Amino acid sequence: MPFNAPDLETYKADLDNNIAAIQKLKTDSHATIKIQSLLNITAYVLATRFIEGAIKHIIYNCCKMRGDTDTQLTALSSELKKFNNPEFTLIRDEMIAKINFDILQGKTAGLFSDSDVSFLNEIVKNRHRNVHATFDPADWYNKNLKDLSDFHKEYAGVVKIVSYLDTIHYNHSTSAFSH
């Protein structure tokens, strides 16, 4: 499913190419089995980065469509740098705060489901478990309990949600965003 924003299409294609490369690794030694485990973590990190980048891109572009000034866009750019944990409720909060648009409209319209929301949150939480250390050294080692089969199921939900968000546009006659 192509995106409206060409940059999102390019970003997704890059992520898809990285996932395809990860899948090609042959796990035929102890070392490559360990490398596969690390690459599985990398898949979750890259997917979370895609979600975060897509949300920032969509919000920024929506504000440009609305006609925000350069000063407003500069301030927005600075504020968006603080958005770095793209769980669904935080995405929703950010969209409401920045463009006054409640993304739950997409769920109500059947464009994504509760399962898609859960899948998006699972990708973000799995990345979070693996990139942040705790005080306890027992937790310092690979906490990844997922592989690429989990990833593909969860990633489909992410794509549905980002695809919906990519349809948001500004209606100048109503001075509001819609999809």
C-alpha cells in the first residue's frame, strides 16, 4: 500500500530492505545464531524509528499544509525532537496537541483495529526493553523474546496505522484536519 508522502514510502522501503537482508542470514553456526538474535533486536529498533519518523513527518507536513509560519515550524521542529517513544497513546496525544486531530477516528472508521494498536505498542515496547539498561546487571543482556515471525505480524499493524495517518489533510474551508 503506497503512502501519500513520498518520504514515508522511501523510509518504509529502506526498512523493508533491511528486514529482507536480516532474513537472508543463514544461522549455521553459534556466531550467526547470536548475530541473528542481535539483528532481530535491530529490526524492532528500525521499526520504532520508522514509526517515530513517520509521526514527526506527518505532523510537520500537516502544520505546513495548515499554513504555519516559519517561526511556528521552527518551534514545532524543536518540540518534535522531544517525541521519542511512539506508543499509540503518545502518538494520539501528540496529534491532538499539535494539529487538534484525534486519530481514534481511524479506528472508529475501521481503518485500523485494536490489534493494530497492540502490535504497534509491542514493537515499541520490545525496542524499549532492549535498548535501555537498568541498575541490575542481570537485565543487561539480550531481553529479546521475539523473532522475525512476531515482527512481521506486528509490523503489518504499524503499516495500517501509519497509512491511515498519512491520509490526514487540511481542509482550508473548514480550518480543520480530516482523513
